[in-house]
Amino acid sequence: MNSPSAPARAASSESVEFDYIIVGAGSAGCVLANRLGASGKHSVLLLEAGPKDRNIWIHVPLGYGKLFKDKTVNWMYQTEPEPGLDGRTVFQPRGKVLGGSSSINGLLYVRGQHEDYDRWRQLGNSGWGYDDVLPYFKKAEDQQRGGDAFHGAGGPLPVSDWRHADPLSEAFIAAAVETGLPFNPDFNGASQEGVGMFQTTTRRGRRASTAVAYLRPALRQGRLRVETSALAQRILFEGRRAVGIEYKQGGIARTARARKEVLVSSGAYNSPQLLQLSGVGPADLLRQHGIDVVMDAPGVGHDLQDHMQVRMVMRCAQKVTLNDVVNHPLRKIWMGLRYAAFRTGPLTIAAGTAGAFFKTSPRLATPDIQIHFLPFSTDKMGEALHSYSGFSASVCQLRPESRGSLRIKSADPSVPPEIRINYLATEVDRTANVEGLKILRQMLHAPALRPFVTEEVEPGAKVMSDEELLAYCRQRGSTIYHPTSTCRMGNDSLAVVDQRLRVRGIEGLRVIDGSIMPDLVSGNTNAAIIMIAEKASEMILADARGA
């Protein structure tokens, strides 16, 4: 067993061999490393482009705010200018560290709707309906409330209730109920619709990334090797069979061969990028960059989807916000001491305390909007909190119609890809965001929140008409960090992987991460990606037994 990361110690000519090579130690890759190495029957190499997860802010829940602009653990991508957002580029943080984006994300545990997975099955992906995937959600989960028909207990991934009483979040829940939304104690249970508190991937006030929950236990087993600061350059092929990986570590080019399979788990941006760099992608694009075409696969990088969010900001009448704590030296010190001693208090805040799911039209069968409520306010995530007492809530459209693309801009793996998401490209998306803001505004001005509200700062009382609200969406809309579907699962000509996540037309190669989603789930994506990796692990081991 090698601990991450072994120092550079080999010349470029050295090649080592494993049963499985996993590219990317993120939300999916750490799960795969654990499950494939658990039996001790298979040797596994796990490659991660970033460092070990030693940054202290990774393990403090509110620390995600410190990691947004930290290039040592974050790819810090940018989109191309977005036509639907007044030509603005949109910052795209993605984890580059053990644990991947599960080490820098907002920690919310939200699976999506039952209907999301039934839709995947209806699209021809047998074995991916809700009843099919529920056992893998439960297998992963160590639910603080205990196991039941919808939840598991004793799995690797802690799922916990929030450890800090907050009058603002409680008032928001009461306000949403006053507007007609039902109280929902469990967004991942029988139904998603309603308002309540989010659960988080934490244990006793500390983040439980997949590096913590899955990888650390796996490192105690004998046939897993982890290499950090190891940037994959390309997949190696013999004909149309993947046989290994070329990667660079410490300035030295290395190769590793896979006896069984190469498993790409680099995320919705880096997985299609690696496939394209390796000769699997749109042939015209590859030739443009001088890359030999292994297989013309126009779907690689196609169908990029993301959730957009639009925030409303309120000035608070009482000094009960995180702004007030952070901007007061003594209260800030007390916050740190309280967390150090008890692992409670404001430092346990995730990227949403309370939340809501609702329908913008009675014609809809399920909610199309998610609300993230936060007891603080800022101009942009990762930047300083406002000097005044403030809180915020954002509208997120759950099933956007808009589609984008990811394409390499160079044959150099270190060059960021071209990311085009095309936010607000359709009338459905534009209408949903406007209607969502109108309903959220009703909640934020409901009686239960009136003792806390001085004024609506953004978009403000002057922004009232649908046209003005849409203009505000274009001016202030941003990502909520859920890119998917760039190596989509399916049976059509643009599908990249089949229902067993094997790259279509290629042997010995699978993609296992959020890029394989046929379309976005109706909520935060991390829980679903962990489920995908749990299910994929079982399929890989079953195929190995049958080989």
C-alpha cells in the first residue's frame, strides 16, 4: 500500500500494472477505490491531479467559502461568455484534491426526485429506475436518524442534521408554510415537495468528503495505490481497447497499464476532456488539435447541463446573521472557540440551512424549483460578507432545458477546456426562473419573516415586472455548481456510455461520475454521483467474476 502521494521516484520509461486504474479521486473515484479494493482480489491505482486533502478548511463545513478561489484545490474554470447572461463569463469551481468536489462543495445531501431516475429508465437505461438505484443510496448512507424504507444506516457516508439552531432558518420555514408550502422533514423520503432543513454530509460537525468516508478506510487495505499531483495526459489504447494511462507527476511522464479496465471518474468537465485528448470525441475537433482519432464520438462533451441560481438578498432587522458574527471581532473569536471545543455553531453552516422545493405551475407533476436559504449575504460566494446584517435565498431551476458543450482548446492537458452552458437559452428556463423569484419573494415577505426584514436589497422593490425580473436573472444569475451529462448514458447516436457505463465502441473503458447522467437530477448532485459509483462498482465486480 502506498500512501498519497509517493514522491517522484521513477524515470519516464517505468510502467507499472494494475487490474484497474481510476482517473480522478473525487466523489465517484474514492467510492470506486474503496469498493474495488475491498475484496483484496484486485489491484487498484487511483490517480488524482490535485494534492492530499490537508487544507484545514476542507474539513470545516463553512470552509467551502475559503476554497472557492484557492487554486491549490480548485480547477477554477470559467465559461465562455454566456449569451443568456448578458455576455458574462461564469466562474466554475471544481475540486482538484483528494475527495474532488466533495471536498469543496456545499455539503448538502439531496438525492433528487424518484421521477428523475424513472425518467432515466424510460430513456432506455435499464436498471436505473428509482427502485433500482434506491438500494445503492441506502448502501452508501449512514443516516443519523437511522435506517428505514428510504435510508440506510452503517454505510460509509455520514448524513446528519444541522448542529446549530438558527432563528432565521426557522422563520423562513414558517414563512414558506404561511404561503401554502407543506413542511417536509425529509427531502429524500417519500416526496421532495415542501420546506424544511437540509441534511449534510458531515459527522459531528466535520465534513465527510468521499476521501474521508471512503478512501481513508480503503487505504488500510493492501492492494490500493494512490498517487496525487498526477495529471492524466491521455488514455493508452491498443486498437479500440483501453490498456493504460499516461500521466505526469513531478514533471516526469509515467505510464501505468490496466489488466482489466480504465475507469474515468474525473467529473463532468475533466472526463470528456480526457477522452477528447485521448482520441475519443468529435473527429473534426480532435484533428483540429492534431490528435489521432481512436473513435469518432460526437457525443463526448455534448449535452452539458447545469443548475443556475439567482439570489435574493434581504437586509435584516436583527443582528442574528453570520454577517454580524464575522464582522464583529469578539463574536468571530467566540465562533472559532465554540467550533474548536464542541464542533457546533456558525462554522457548521453548509451552503443552505433551510430549503424548499415547489412547483411554479399547477400543471407540473413535481417541483421545478429549489430554494437554498442562507443566514448570511454576499455579492458572490467566496467573497467578503456584506457589512450590514443580511441574509439571502436563491432560486434554482431543477430541470433546465438549456444544453451546452465542453470542447478541448488544446492538445495540452493543462489548458482549460472551452465550457459553454447556454444558461436561459429556452423560454421554459426563462419563465421558471422568473416565476420562481416571484414565489420566493412572497416567502421572504411573509408574516413569519417580517420581524427580521428591513428591506429587500436585491433585486429590490423597483424590480417588479416579469421583464425586469428576467433582466435581473441575466445580470446576476450564476451556477449552483452541478454540471453533468457530458458523457451521457443512453442508446442513441450521441450517447457516450451504455447502461453499464462502458464507453460505447471501446473495450476496457468506463466513465463513472456525474458526466454519465442522462439528464440532471432535481437537486444537488453529489449524493447521486456517489450512488452512481456504488452501482458501477457492483457492475464492475460482477463483470470481473463473469470474465
